[in-house]
Amino acid sequence: MNRKLELLLAGRALRSLTLGYLGVIAPLYLARLHYSVVQVSLVFTAGAVGGMVLTLAVGVLYYAFFRNIRPPEERARAAGKAQ
């Protein structure tokens, strides 16, 4: 397997693990601090909406600045088709 792909998959696995852990521990912690169910759900809703907004912003910025960058293999294929 490609080293970059291994790093990508490891990063995604680590992110999933931490988000799962956060989804279990954070409500318990907030409940222990005497937050109501409504307050805990508002915290998680705000986090989810914030994550969606950031994902959209990163996607738009990537498209605006890096849409013409291609891997070397793809550039070679495109150059071969043009000739």
C-alpha cells in the first residue's frame, strides 16, 4: 500500500476514534456539571453546524486555489492525449 494512503487512513481512523470518544464522554461530563439535556444538545448541534460550515469553507477555498493542481501521473496522461 502507498505510504500516503496509509497515513491518510490512519488519520481518518484516529479522527473517527476521537469523535466517537467525544460523543460518549462529553455528554457525561456536561451532565456531571449539571447541564440540562437541552443545553447538552445545543452544544452538540452548534458543534455539528460549525463542522459543516468549516467543511464547506475548506471545500470552496480548495476549489478556488487548487483545482488546477494535478498529480504527476495525471499530468503525463493529459499531455499524452494532447499530442
